[in-house]
Amino acid sequence: MKQKIIQAALKICEKEGYESFSMRKLATKLELDPMAIYHYFDNKEELTKAMVEQIFNRFQEEALFFEKNSNSSIKKILITYWNLFIDYPGMSLYLIKNSHEDFPSVLSLNQKLKQLLQKSYPVAETEKILNILIDFIHGNALAFTSFSKGKIKEVTLLANRKEFETALVYLLNQFSKI
């Protein structure tokens, strides 16, 4: 039942945004008494953490590791990361507002990204580069989803993704000059 609750919550967030998500709305979607959800999750915060963990665990399974080439892997992982926040912009805001230290899957992903960055940019400050890249991804995804009210058109999404990829490649190239 816990997985069913998490999946339904993710669907609500994907469709209506995290800001409009509520335990009552979730209970209605699942055709449950609102208090029944509290049997599985103490509060919205605990459920949200379970949602973040599930999203990031799935993301890691899908994204890591694409190829032996670190530079190519970094680019593909970061594009996949951007797509994640296009699908779940509310989660991006939630992670910005809360410490990622509370999420083992986020910490694990960051550690794997740091390892790839260290291979690609051995003399650079890996932690700083990682923070710049994550902020870039969050900012770009949030800006795109904030200005794209309603259903995002596929053509608009593809054009923005192309712009994101171009800017990402430029940014990654700048790190190699450090």
C-alpha cells in the first residue's frame, strides 16, 4: 500500500504540481479516508521524502552509468537530471528549500557525479563544479516550467532542451579550462 500511495502522490505532483498537493487530495484519489494515509506516513513531509527517494533511486538506475567516457556520461546524466525536474518541478523546489543531506539517494547520486567530475576535471574543485551544475539544472528547469503554463508542448520542450544542452556543453567546456 505504501508504494501505491507514493505512486499516486507522484502522479498528482506531476499533473498538478507539488504546490497543490495535499494529503486530502491524495486520499480522494485513492478513495481512502484521509486518516488512512497517516497509518503509512506520519505527515506530508515524510511522504515527500519517500517520493524524492523513489524518484532519485529510479533516476540513478536509469542514468548511471551510460558509458566509460566520463565527459559523455556527465552530459547524459545531467540532461536526464534536467528532464527529471521538467517532469517534477515541485520536487526541484522542494530540494532547493530543504537540505539534500536528508536524502540518501541524492547523496549517493552526488557522490557518483563527483567521481565522474574528478575523472574529467582532475585539477578542478569538484564540489564547486557539482554545485554549479546542480544549480544550473534546477534554475533552468524551474525557469522553463514556470514560464510554460499549462501543458508543455513537445516542440517547446525540444527547443528548450536543445538550448539547455548547448549551454551545458559550454559550461562543461569552461570547467576544462580551470
